[in-house]
Amino acid sequence: MNINLNENLNNAVKEAVSKTAFQFESELSRVFQTEGRSLDISWADYKNDKYFRNKVLSGFSEKKLHKTTSLAQSFSHILDGYKAKVGTPVKYAKYHEFGTNKVVSRPFFKPILDYFVNENIFSKFLKEALENIQE
């Protein structure tokens, strides 16, 4: 019975890690769909930005962070036992997250991380998984 309990606990933790990573990835996509308005994230407007106006004139969309949607569609998660990595292989993501001398920051990762920590998202998924063991 002890082996079964340990296995159930291990599986519950792995399930909580998996659900947290999946939810985080989903929230990243939602931030882009709402142009940063979800989870009380507020992205600055580009309308008075000379750099942005020049980008629009060269074919970029007026939507924030949208030209090819490569970044918005690039988020994924990788599970490794009790760990998960959520992110993007798109190299310019950091410029949007933190800004540059030409581009105003449009944070998407840190606000979601803060939300997950403040709302105890992992703990909620773990509690749910542990309750399923008892059933």
C-alpha cells in the first residue's frame, strides 16, 4: 500500500505540474488575443510613437505585437518529471517583454507568472489532483 501511495502522490504532483504548464501556455496565448488586456495587463499605445508609425507605413499591423503572429503562436511547454518549461523559441520575444530604446515594453510573461504565484495556481491544481487520489 505504501508503494501505491507514493506512486499516487508522484502522479498527483506530475499532473499538477502538467496542468499548470498547460494553463500558463494558454494564458500567454490569451494575452496576445486580447492585446495585453487580460489579467489586468496594460500595454502602452503605439499611436504617438514615431518608430511605430514608420513600422505601420512599412506594412506592419496597427495591432500591438502583430505582424506575422509568429510570437503569439510560438508558446509551448515541455514537461520533465516534476518540472516544466514554458516559453518561446522566438528570439525577439525579450525585446517585447522588456522593451528597447526604440520599442516600448509589452510584458506578457512576467504578469502571468506574477498572477500564477499570487493566485497559487500550482497549489490549486495539486489540491485537485490529491483529492482525486482519495476518490
